[in-house]
Amino acid sequence: MTTLTDGVSESAADLPEERPGGLREFAGRYAPPVLVYAGVKLLGLLVFFKLLAYSGTYLKNNPRFGGGQHVWDVLGSWDGWWYVQVAEKGYHPALVPLPGNGVFTMEQNSVAFFPLYPALMRIVSSVTGLGSYGAGMLVSVLASLVAAAGIYALTDRLYGRRAGILAAGLWAVFPGAGVAWSLYSESLFTAFAAWACWAVVTRRWTAAGLLTLFAGLTRPSASVLVVAVCAAALVALYRRDDGLRPLSGLLLAPVGFVGYLAWASWKLGSVTGYFTLQERAWAHKVDWGYNLFRAVRGLGLGRYDYLFPYPIEDLIALAVTLALPFLLLAYFRLRPPLVLTVYTLLTLAQIYLSLQMMGTVNRFLLPVFPLLLPLALALRKLPRAQQAAVLVLLGALSGWYASYALFNLGIP
């Protein structure tokens, strides 16, 4: 039996320690889940490009907001534009008030975007000569493969190889999966998060701390990963499972996230500068679910009187939101390790208790890979041919609900 009272599950802790093997053994282990993920993801991307070309609307949009000369230019729009600015020009911190009493009362600023992803874009661009767009896409695609491998490794450790391969494939068709292969940082963050959780489960505390440190330089949502890793480390220290080794994870985990917030606050000239910028320039703040309530009410009544409605994208987010309680019940029946439970619950709280566009729920849920566990175990019960058919069907459909609905019918 597993337990939620420890940083790792008892079943995981009882398994023999993993030893590194040769290159052939490594490839034999990780190639299947990575290839399954990449194949399903590529199918969805091709469907997305076909839909985009058929509609032709991207040709009429500003390149910064979902347009361009080519269908693939759309993948560098919205947040991607900001990451390119940071990669090419660096940060220009400032809190500049705007006139009027609208939703946005402060000028948007690149400081809202954490530094690791654009830094990798700049490095890769310098080394390969691909340019910011090509470098960003390369970083995102490679990071997504690493994330799929991490999701597989963690699921394999807890529930077996077949479930791990299926979990990697299902991550390719998650709501919002379209941003995994775009100029967004979700792939990079999920890679760090999945392997950090794996490191906690396998009791590699220094690795867990370092991976969480890098995650903290990638996205503001890393705060929940920091709490999850620190909670697991504190429990392990209390139970004296690994001596003082969890202390390294506890001390390292917050460094990246806290360090960037401290730098941003210093540059912005205010202790709360980063949060002020998020609230007044990006309309992101804790509202305890009020906007979610308004969005659900508005969608139910056909009244789009909430923050920045995009009906089709929002309906997909509503369907996912209504399915979450059932998925969580199935998830808790598995009695997963503490680190996964804290990470999952706090991420969901962060998403649903914050003021933001309803449709962005689809993207923000992409890093919540633990929700894949009950789905993967349910799918594992089917014959392999049916498993493949389900993934292929979902892969094709994801080209619409996980990509087209975000990039062309809404905002990622």
C-alpha cells in the first residue's frame, strides 16, 4: 500500500535503487514513451496546421497576436512575442501607470516573464544560428521530449512501464497541449517539475532541489513545486528516512523562484513590484474564484459578461473544469506520494482562485501531469490495439481542441 504521509510512497521506496545503464539500455527504456509522445503530438500539430491553413484567418491577424505569413508563425505569437523580446533585448523593468480606469492600469512589461526560457533561446540561437523563433521552438520541442520521459519515469516507478508509456502519450493530448510545441515555457517547466518529483520519489534530494531551482527560474507557477518539494523534504527530515540529505532539497528548491522575484522587485523599485505588475498590467491576481464563478455562470446562461470571453475556448475549459472532481476522486484512490498530491492540489488552487481569462485554464493545466495517472491506468486495461486507437483518435482531435481553439479561436 502507498501512503500520503511520506515524501515518497512506500511502494516506491521499497523498489530497488535504479542504476544507470549503458546507452543502449537507456535508449531501450526511454525511446518507446518519447516516440509515442512525439508521434501523437506530431499528428495533432499536422491537424492544427491543416485547420489553420483551411481557415486562413491567421493571414489577417497581427503577427504578435496569432498571425503571420506562414501557419507556423502562429506558434510564436502572444507570449511567444514577449519571450523573443527578452531573448533579443533583455529586460527593461519599469512600472508605468496608464491613464483611464480600465482593466489594465499599468503598461505591460517583459519582467513578467521568467528568465530561463528566453536565456536558453538566446544561447541556442547563438550556437545554431537558427534565430530566436527557431531556437525557441527547438528548446520547447526538446524540453517536451524530456518532460514526456520524466512523466514516463515517474509513472513507471509507481505503477509500471505500460502505464508510464501511456501517460507520456496522454500528455500529448492534454487540454492546452498545443503550447508544448510553441514559444511558450510550459514544456520546459513541466520537464523540470516531472523530474523533480521523480527525484523526490527516488530520494535524490539534491537533484530534486536543483531541478526545482531551475523550475523557479522558468515560470511563476513554480511556487507550488517549491512548496511540494519542501513539504516532502520536511516530512522526510521529521521521519529521519534519509538522515540530513533532504536538507539539500529543502535549501535549494526556493532559490530560483525567490531569487528572480527579489531581482524583479529591486529593479522595479518595490518589494511587491512583480505582483503589482501582474495585477495592473496583466490582470492576474488572487480573486478567490470570483471570475471563475462569473465565467461558469456566463457560459451556462449564454451571457459573456466576464473577463475577456472566448466562447469556444472557454467551453473547452468549462468541460475540463467540470470533469476535474471525478478525475481527482480517481487520482486520490491511487494514494499517490505526498509531493505529487501537494503539487497537484496547489496548482489547481493557483489556477482556479486567480483572476485570469477562463480559456487560459486549458494551458495552465498542462503541467499538472499527475492527473494523467488514473487515465493511464484505466487505458492500460484495454488491449494494445485499442490503446493505440484511442491515442491516435485523441491526437487528431487535439489538433482542434488543444491547438486551434487556443491559437485561432482564443488566446493561449
